[in-house]
Amino acid sequence: MDHLPSPLASDAKSPLDGAILKKQFPIFANDAAKNPTKPLVYLDSGASTQKPATVIAAIRDFYENYYANIHRGVYRFSQRASDAVEQSRVAVQKLINAPSADNIVFTSGTTEGLNLLAATLPYSPLLKKGDRVVISELEHHANIVPWQMMRDRHRIDLAVAPIDRNPDSDNYGGIDRDALAKLLQKPTRLLAITHSANATGASVPVAEIIAAAHRHGILVAIDGAQAVAHQRVDVQALDCDFYVFSGHKIYGPTGVGVLYGRGEYLAALPPYQTGGDMIEVVSFEKTSFQPPPQRFEAGTPDIAAIIGIKAAIEFLQAVGLARIAAHEHGLVAYALAELAAIPEITIMPAGRKRDGVVSFTLGKIHPHDLGTILDDDNIAIRAGHHCAQPLLRCLGVAATARASFGVYNEFSDIDRLCASLRRAQAMWG
């Protein structure tokens, strides 16, 4: 991407400079013009990342210069838009090293990808009544509730793998591998597990878990919403059967997500929704459907968002996923050390490794109050249960404050965070 400044294209082993990366995101300069004494510190990338200028430009270019519906018109705007969507599919394929672009289904986000699987698997040869689905206590609600609904509708058993709850363990807060291993036996047919927990950042060793599951003939679906922006994901190396993630967490727009599936398994699934573009032939007596991925893309998609995800992927690749991972690991280590020095703070455990997230409580100050105080200092964090109520109950809390990092964060952002937390303590007496 020759429009990015040269520091982004420097030695792949060199560290990132958050100050330089910030310049790629218009929101920081725009906000600084309004708040010159308190520059924005954005620490909520786990919920949604900010958007670089290149992504915004790609979306605007579509709307201003070649807007049209896709796959239905022979005129040049429609052809150009259709080509752009398929180029985005190829960009996703290359990002996660899928065998083919046909393995890539566009969804509205991670949530729809997981719902698609839960809604279609019981009507396929891949899952039958009496089979067991295993999830874990680390999961986002989007990887819990669809399986509960499937259980109730289709008489599928649902089991939950626990986290390690031993405070003396070096894996405290991580997945309990021994307990999970006991569940990975017949009649388990599917394991649906997160790659990285959104509430705490706990990183799950999915490669080893997938290998163990496959030894028992178990299918594996990975919720990668919190992983793809923080590390290199190779679905062929992982050997997973399904992998889902969202565009808005990888510096792309909302309204687009990805479901990767092995070709033979996607082919075994029935349509999730019906309507235009996924139809092959329709009569009043019978309808036949397109093969994957078109089978699962009914109706007009968010074309601009799909085009935008390609620009986001190009941004990620220009910065370098290895450099991003190293940068964010450094931020997390610094944040853990600095936060631990604040009296009355409790940092939520995340096992042996965490990805880009530090979740905590501060004395008796409710996380919502903490978030409001920090907002007064123009520091954006997340406060609440993070759509992971079962996990927080396991950790003995109802809500936490969560700082999550992106490419645009600097060590000085953490200094600002800690100073504001100390101010909150002083206000609370």
C-alpha cells in the first residue's frame, strides 16, 4: 500500500510506533481538534477497532463512484461491484490461508456465523439427535446461546468445559485442558470454542485442542473474533473445521463477517436463509440452491462493508501481523505491571497467555462509574459483563472494566489510564 507512510513498510522485525499508526486513523486527529488538552485514548478495540483512512476511503469510493447491486446486472457498475466483492473473498482466503475462496462465506459478523452453524448443523448429516456439543466457560454469549437453542429444539446434549479455577495455578483463568479432554469423547460430535476470550483476553491453545478433538472424530468450530486482529491465523495449519470472525474487529467496517468452513462440510449444510442470489432454479414445485458459499448468502449483502474488509486486510498486512502481535504483547505486559501497582486493583486471570486485553476491578468503584470518570479524561474503556456473564460469575464478579489494545495504542496511553484510575480512587475517597 504505497499510500501508507514509510514507517509501516520498514523492517518487519522493527517495533511499531503507535504515534505513527494513529495518523492513519482520522478519528484521533478529529478528536484532538476538539480536545487539544486531552487527546483520545482509545482502549476498547476488543469491542470494535477504529477505522484507518484507507478503509473509509474504500467505502466512500464505492458509494461515490460505482455503487450498484451485485451479481445481477450486466452494466459496468454492477460488474465492478461484483468483482470487488469477489476480490474481498480472495483477500479473506489469503488472510487465513483457506484452501479456496469458496471456503469463505460472508456473514454480518461472528454472531451470525455461529448462528448459521447452530441453525443448519442439526439438519445435516454432521449432527444428529443425542450427539453432544461442547463449549467452554470462556465463551462470549454468541457462542453459548445459539447452542442452547439448538439443544432445546433438537434434543442435542450441551456440555461446558470449565476454566482452571485454582488461583495457585499458572493457568488460572485459562481453559482447563484436563477437564476438556474428558469431554472430548463419544457422544461428543462438535466442539465450539473461542480462540481468545473477549472478557479477559485468555488465549486458548486451539491447535492442540483441535488435534485432540479430531483424534476422537469431533468437529471443531472456532470463534476467532478476538484473535484475527492480534495474531496470524492459518486455518489449514490449525486444521479447524469452521472458523468465524468479524470485520469490525480487524479495522474494517461493521456489517460484515466471515464463516470459513471445510468444503465438504459447507456442502453438507442446508441453506440458512432463502431468497435472491442463493437460488439455482425455482419453480412452484421445487427449488434448487447454489453451492457454497453462495448458498449461505441470501439477499443483498452489505456490499460496502465487504469491500471495506479487503481494505482492512490490506492495512493489517501492510503493518504486519507479527509486528502487531509483538507490539500488543508489549502493551499488555506494561499494562499488567503498571496496573498492579495501583492499590485495591484486581486483575482478572487469563491463564498462561492473554491477547490484547486486561480486565480489572478497582476497589468498590463500580466499573460503570469508572468508565464514566475515565471518559471525562477522554479515555475510552469497556465496562460491564462484556457479553460473558457465565465467565464473570466463574471469576466471582458481576462486571469489570476492560482495557483492550490496538495498533494505535502507545505506552503513554497506559500511563494516562493509570493516572485516571488513581484520580477515580481519590474522588471515591
